[in-house]
Amino acid sequence: MRSQAIQLAVLSTLIGVTGCHAFHIGQPAKNLVSTSFSPYHKTTSSTIMFMKEDQEENESMLRNKNPIENMIRTSCVGLALFSLTLFGGVVDVEITPSVKFQPPFASAAVAPLADVGLREFLVKDGKQFLRLSEPTSLPQATLPATLNDQGRVAQEAIELVKCRLEQVGFSGKTPVWNAALKEVNLAKSIVSTPDMLKGIEGNNKKKAADLVTETQEILEKLTAAVRSQDIKSTLELQDKAGDLIAEIRALSLPTKTLPYEISDEYLNYNNNGVLPTLRGRATVSVLLEKAKGTFTITNKDGSTKSDKQATLTMVLDGYRAPITSGNFVDLVQRKYYDDMPIFRTGDTLVETGKKTSGQSTRKIPLELFYKKDSQPTYGYTSDDDMRATEAFSLPFQSTGALGMSYDIEDEDGVNSGTSEFWFLKWDQALVSPGRNTLDGSHACFGYVTENQDLLEQLKANDKIVSMTVVDGSENLFMKKK
């Protein structure tokens, strides 16, 4: 005991003497340490270290202080460390001639900020996701200017107008309006160049030229609306300009084909032999009917009406989910979803498409399209594939996102999709953008683009009266054995 006490006393005194150089007793904490703990800082460890200027200040302070005060400082530090040693176990302090204290580095990797749409802005509109994900250049995660895709540069500029005004604010915020005007001017400068028509051939050239003229007129009106800070007109014109630019870009894409090849392993998944693919996009009109009560339908002019039936429109994206979308379009054309009941609704999902006893439907594999990739991946969730932090071209981040269900108890697990699907009622508090349990575990294959508000009004036992492919049916292809 005596030898241990002597060792502790010596340790306390030694550390205390050194500590009076290392610590500002009674000084403001901001002069003591330089810290970097914030998860928003681009650091991979938390460090606390004493800077050279702090050491020099310490030494100068001690030279000018009363020796008794310095002794008290030394004793306080020594006593504190003695107490830690006695009651808290071993204190491992490294003393160096430079009077520099460096605790062990914490190996805490900082997760990158989630990709939530476009640059630092949150995209939450299905139509915007469809416009931004047109595969005029791949991968989507690469800056379009790097890929010499000026059409996509113009598209992103126009989409940023809406994102800025909705998320930064617009009332009285002239700098935000100026930034939006800059984006509009960038789009105008690109639309007026031959680069906008790059890759458009044959009969599509005349159609593209007419669309360019119409786009230029809309952009001029949009410029005036932004300059006058008219938010209603700005958002309406931004949406029109976004649609027109996307339509021009779509003319450069080869028809009835995909910009990549799908392996026969997945086209013949589970020995089905006839998995359909959608090589492009298709628009589906859905007629809904209430079991009880009526829908409140909002017209384009803002007025409302009540009706037992209502129609919503959805766009299926075969570029990003060719097998999932192809399977769905094939079922629509075979009238599979006609008179199909809504079997469950909740805070986030409206579920339907459940097969009845005796019905036979093919199985399809899980299909995901990462923004960093140039083709879909199949069969593995993002967790299984060690890609849980990566973003998707079609995320579950908009009311009306379409998700394919699967039977978790099926032997094929996530690769057991058939006919059952759901509409997402997106709530940012329940389904966080860029980091949620839906992205990466279910295939998103399109979005509701008109009358999304009807989804909030659907209840169990309401039904889908009919589904009809109104555009894009020619993009459906069947793989024969």
C-alpha cells in the first residue's frame, strides 16, 4: 500500500507540474481546445489538441503569475488526476516535451449527406423525378456537363427554379428570385443552341424544332414571372417548361429499346420464360370508385366537385424498371386489375393488386436502379449489396410513387413480386428522403402524375374499376422461349 501511495503521489505531482503548462485552469474553454465533432463537418475522427499559440500563452501566463498561485494550480491538477486514478481506474496520460496531449483517435466514420434529389435540394414531385431521370446520358449521378448532355443541363436548371422557391422561400427574398432567374437564363441559352437537338434524327427533327419554339415562348413568360416575383405564374410556367424540355430530350432516345442489355438470367427468371419488358415509358389511366361516400375532386382552376368515381394518371418508367414495369403493363392489358379492391390503407401506403385464390401470376426479381449505375441491378437489396447509402433514380420520395410488393415468407423472398403493388402517401416525417426502409428493398417503377390527392381519400374496399394504357403500349415486349 505504501509503495502504491508513493507511486500515486509521484504521478500526481509530476502530472500536476506538467499540467500547469498544459491546462488553462479557470480560462475560457474556447481558448483551451480546438474541436471538430459536428457530423456536418467533413472529418473522419474527433480530435482535441492543444495549439502552439495556446502553449505559448500558457507559458507566458505562468511566468507572470504569483508562484503560490502556480503551486495551487499544480496541486489542483495533481489532486484531480490522483482522484481519477484512485476512483476511476488507471489514467493513461502521455507526457511529451512539447506539452501536447493527444487522446486516442475515435474511429467514427461520418456518413455522407444523403442525395435527396438535385444537388442540395429535395425533390418531392414524381413528374420532376421522371424528367430528371430520362436516360439521355448515364449514369445519372455524373454531372451532365461532364457527359456533354446540354439538354440535361437545361432540365436541371429549370427544376432548380421550383426547388429553390419552395425550399428556400420566396416572399420578399430577392436573392432567391435572382438565383432562380439565373437558372432560367441558363436554360434559355441552351434551348436556343443546336446542342438541344443533338441526337435527334429523321422525322423527329421537325417536331423537335416546333417544341423548341414553344419552349422559348414559355421561357420568356417564365422570365417575366420571375422578374415580377409572381410565385403562382412562376410555378405553372416552370412545370410547362420542364415538360417541354423533357419532351425534346425524349426525341433523342431510340424507340422501343433500352440503353443497356438485360441478362437472359433475369428475363427468364424462375424459368418463367416469358417475362415482359417495357422499353420506354407508358401512361396508365386509373378509374377509381368509392365504396361509401364520394371523392372530392380538385379541378385545374382550383374549384372542386364531388363524385363517386375519379381518375388518376400514372407513368411507368421502363427505362429504370423495365421488368417490373413490363410485368405491370402486361397485367393491365390483360384486365387483371379491373374491379380490384383496395385491401389496405395506412399512414403511408395504399395497397392493392392482391391475387385471389386460384389466380396464377409470374414471379419477377427485385429490380433497382442506382443513380451511379448505367443499368438496373437484380435480386439483391441495397443492404445485401452493401450499397445502403446510395441514391436511386426513382426513389420513394413523392406521393404517388409506385412500389412492387413481395411475399417475405416466400422462398424467393424479395424476388417474389407478382401483381400486388402499392401507392405511397409520402410523408417526410415517416419516410425520410434518401434514408428509408423502402428504397433499396422494393422496386419503384413509376409515379402518379395527376390527381395524387385522391390517394389520401382511398379507404379499404374502395376499388379500381379499370386500368387503361393510354400511351406507350407499343413499348411492351415479350421474351419468348
